[in-house]
Amino acid sequence: MSRESLLSAVQQSRTFLDRLPEKRVIASRPRKITVGEMKSSLRRFTETLDLWSQPEKLEQAMRARFDFIAPDSGPERQELLVTGYYLPVVEGSLSETPVYRYPIYRKPDDLTGVAPRLSGEKISGPYLSRREIDILGALKGKGYEIAWVKDPVDLFFLHIQGSGLLRLADGRTLQLNYAASNGRPYTSIGKILLDEGKIAPEELSAPRVRRYLAEHFEASRALLARNERYIFFRFVEGGPYGSLEVPLTPGRSVAAAAEYFPRGAPAFLASRLPVVDAAGTLAAWRPFSRFVVAQDSGAAIRGPARLDLYFGAGDEAGQAAGFMKSGGRVFILLEKKERR
């Protein structure tokens, strides 16, 4: 990928850090790090990228200036799992119609005690479940609807991704971004279908789950309700925004557990990317290695051995992200202490 995309992603991390006090501790793993130390590390990283056109010198400088640290997973080292996410485009309307009848809700007024995602989401007791909201209509008609879509499966995948583009009938697109969740646990529908023998292990992917739901439309709402976690949205401009409240960069931004990956930190990732053919099927896997930046979080992204790579917006990004499920290695880059 280009140097420019990496510089853009790093600048977003610096924008996030500029909002915080210099002495605030933002990480305790892999070591204690303050805002000021992370800003210094990112400045040094940006300076080192001046050697981009000279790969051997770039590698030498990176190794000389930075510690490459594997995320701390304790005595039992876990194998890294890399998945993907994207920005779906969903057909919708700003008013309810017989066609557009499945609501997208904003954060309800009585959902209290929600902290920003960057500091960990906490609410006082679980809020309404997906079943209560979508099947029993617990929020219907209370003025929390901000848009409507025509396909409940599209709406569910919008919840899974956490952000999306709403495409209106007049051709306009509006940016939907995460606002809050109901604080309930996330359950993978794909895992349910796998455990119940509805999908074979070798077939499991987001496109296959979507096809199953479309083929079993009548039963799909009850199945989807088994994932109790529910996402509320807001309209934004210039997104999508990750948990640091800065725009994400396709191919560079990753969602990671903040307990193990310092927020805003660069990392070096080696894994495999899916190659999707014109028919939308998985044709091959392509090895890759690149610098990425920890700028997001996710309910399913827990522990030191999970990363979610942001693929961008639209169907092509969605196909690749849907198949992305691979092992790999990742190293967090932190400026060597003696240079601080």
C-alpha cells in the first residue's frame, strides 16, 4: 500500500492524542505509556517513513528506533486471528413507507451511563434486548427512529459492522456511525449456524451467512434475536469514525482490544488476504505484510490474539471482508526507551 495512506492513518492517531492531556496514561500493556510518549513515538515513526523509497534503509531505521513487541497474551501464547470489516451501503429512507419499514434507531434518551468507546463502554444494567426492540417493538413510535430500511438482513449486518452508508432513493448517501449499544453480549450468528449444522465449517463466511438468512427469511428474525447486542446510530460527516472518534483509513486501520494494543499505536501485520473472483466466491489467498494502526474496537474483538482489518466501503470491500479469516503475526511498534 501507499506511504500516503499510512501517513494519513498516523495523522488521525495524532489528532486523537492531541485532544488528551500529555501525562494521561493510555496503556499499561505492553508497558506503561502516556499520551506524550505515544505522540513522540508517532512523530518518530512519521520521520522514519521519509525512507519509504529505500526499503533496506527503512527496515534498518525501524529496527534501530523502535521495539517490535508482540501483544502480551500471558504464558499461553495464542495464535493471532485476523478478520475484516467494512462500510456497508444500505438502501433506506428518512421516512417510513410500506417498503422501508425496518427502523434504524438513535441512542434512546433512557439509555444512561454509556461511556465513550475509547474508554470502554459501561451501562448500569443491560438495556432492552434485540428481541424486545425488533420483534416486540419496545422502542417503536417513541421518536428514536432516524431512518428505515427495506431488508432486515441488511440492517443486521449494519449492526455487525457498526457503521454504514444509507443510500436514499434520490441518490444521496448519508453516513451512519455507531452511537451506543445496549450493553448486552455479542453472539455470532455464524457460530450458531455452524454449531447447529446449518452451515458446514468449510463454508462459513459472512456471504454464506447472509445467503442462509435470505433463504430462511421467515425464521431469520428469531435467529438474529439470539444475538442480544443492539447498536444505535447517528448521522455524521467525514466518517466512518472508529472508537478514537477519528476517520478510519481502508487497509490501515484495525480494531483491536485496547487492553493489549495501545490506542493509536502503529503495528506491523503479516497475514493473508482473500482473493475474490467475479462471481463473488473465494478464489485464493494472497500473503501480505504492512503497517497498520490501532484505531477502533469491537464487541467480538477481545484479547491479544484478535484483529479486525478495515477494508473500506461498498460491495467489493464487503466481499473481501466477509471472507477474511486468517492467522498471522502482529507486532506493536513503540519508540525505544533510550531515545525518549
